[in-house]
Amino acid sequence: MPASSALPLSDGGFQEKGSMDPLSLARSILSQEAAAIEQLAERLDESFVEAIELILDCGGSVIVTGMGKAGLVGQKIAATLASTGTPSHFMHPAEAIHGDLGRVRSDDVILVLSFSGETEEITRLLPHLDRLGCRIIAMTALAESSLGRVADCTLKLGTLREADPLRLAPSTSTTAMLAMGDALALAAATERQFEPQDFAQFHPGGSLGRKLAKVEEVMRHTDDCRVALLSLTVREVLVDVGQPGRRSGAIMLVDRTGVLRGIFTDSDFARLFEDRREDALDQPIAHVMTPNPKSVLRGAMLESAIEILAERKISELPVVDKAGRPLGLIDITDVVDLPVKSESGEPHKSSEPRASLVRNESPDDDGPITLSFCG
């Protein structure tokens, strides 16, 4: 049956058009592309190791180039390389011969994507890359292609059949290129011993960047939090620290040396009234605070702080220095866009408020401590 009047099957055969529903066709296409990646993994040889060595030894950048759909895949590969520790950018092959070759240096490695290895814009570019003295990694179907013959290292994709009904639109081939590019970038990152903190450095934006940040990058600093001496009464603390604005639902309580000794939350305050303990308002807040609250050290990863919030089912987490003095506060309302989950899998809910905090005199000073609050 001619391919023009048939649809592809996962086993490589064809089925008459109209006899396969869209869902079945989609499953067939996905199965074909998945099978191609599995075959690619089986065919992988020492040329992949050579490509990794070229990337690791590169003194400049890995410049990725490709035309059409291969070029679009190349842009993604360049982005993945760059975000995982390998300096990289994309160069359009047509633009390259009209001035963009000025971006290329002899210590760069050029990763060239062309399934056929005969793409006109690519073959025109190759002599100029050779003249510049760049090392070339080819990603192509066959090592015997024009591209494969001039490359220092060839990553062979092998003979692949496109998954579209006409066997024409780049699909299986571009999927294989994308997967091979991911393998290159991630293997190179592993060889570089690329760590989560390195990843965070290149991903400072969005929820991912915040998740990989350190607590001091997200915490509310002491000038924006509430802190009081534990020797003050509940009433004195609530009157003295009350200021307009968004506040946290917690007050951090310190001794005269500025060391964190306890925490008093909105829930603690509500319980005093629920238990009809109005008399406690004129007692030292130390009597009703939560002593020795859980805290994290400056420099801890925000992800670990989020885990503590989730595991302890708390809404505020003080950040302290090595001496135990509060530097700020992580409020759950500031990290609600991050994956904070309870043991049941439900998102944590927290009070709306925001915080205000302390400014102590020298810890060696026995005189009165000046507190600065905002909220």
C-alpha cells in the first residue's frame, strides 16, 4: 500500500487512512519515537565519549548550529548545555556566512546538527569552520555523509524512519537529536561535578530558582520582622511591636544577648482567649511562648527550610547565625508558590500576616535593648 494513502504503525507497517483514530495514531507515533531512542541508546559507542572529551576540553564555547527543525532542536540543546555548566550558544548556519562567523574562535567546539549530513547551508559552512580551526562534533545519520567526513567526532543517529503519515516531516529524527543532546549536556555536567548550587546560580528566576536559593535570599530580614525581649509581658510586646502593614504571624523572642529563645504566634495568642487566660496578658511572654523553636542557619538551602515547614506543620521558621541570633524569618506565605506539601499531600495553608524584627545593642551591653519593628 503506498505511503501516501496510509498511516504508520508502530511495527513499521502501514494502515489505510481513516481506519485509525487520532488517539491510536498518536500512540503509534509516540511508540515509534520511543523505540528510536531505545535503539539509539543501544548503538551508542566510543564516539560519544570522544564528544564529551571535546566538550570538557573546550577552552571557548560549544556553538550549536543546524538548519530548520534541526536548528530549533539545536537551540534547545545550546540552552541545556549553558544551564548545566557548559558555555554555549546557537548560531544560525545561514547567518553564519553573513557575518556571524565573527562569533567563532579557534578554541570553540562546533556541534553541527543535520540528519542527512548534506544540508546545503551546513555544507557551505563547513570549510569556513575548518579554516577557523574549530573542532567539530557532528550529529547526523551516517558517518559517511559530507558532514560526518569532516567532523572530528560523529554521533551517528542511524537510519530512522519519520513517524508522520507521509514519512517526511522531521519527527523521529528530531526526537533522537534532542535526546542525544540531552545525553551530551547532562553527561558533561556530571563529569564537571555540577552541583545543585551551581544549577541555582544559573536559574535564579522563578519557583525553581527560589527552591534552589539559600534561606537568606528569601527570608524577611530582621528590619521587616517582629522581635521582642522575652522578659516583657504579652501586652507590652503586642503594643510595642504593633505597626501598620503586612506582618508575620510570629514574634521571635530573644534574651538580652540577642539569642533566640522562643517564638510566639498568632495561634498562641488566640489560645489564651480560647482558654480564658486573659490574666496571662500581663505575665512575661516567656511563660506562654514556644521555647527553643525550630530554626535554620544562614546558608541553608531554601528547599530544606520548606521541608521543615511541611514536616513540622508550621508557618514561620526563624533564620539564625551560628550564635543563635535571629537574622530573619521564613514565612510560609512567601514560599506558597513552591512545592510545600504536608504528609497527606495537601498544600500547607498559613496565616496571611507578615513580620517585623529586632535590632539589639551589643550583646555585651547589659543596658536596655533598643528594638526596631515594622510590620
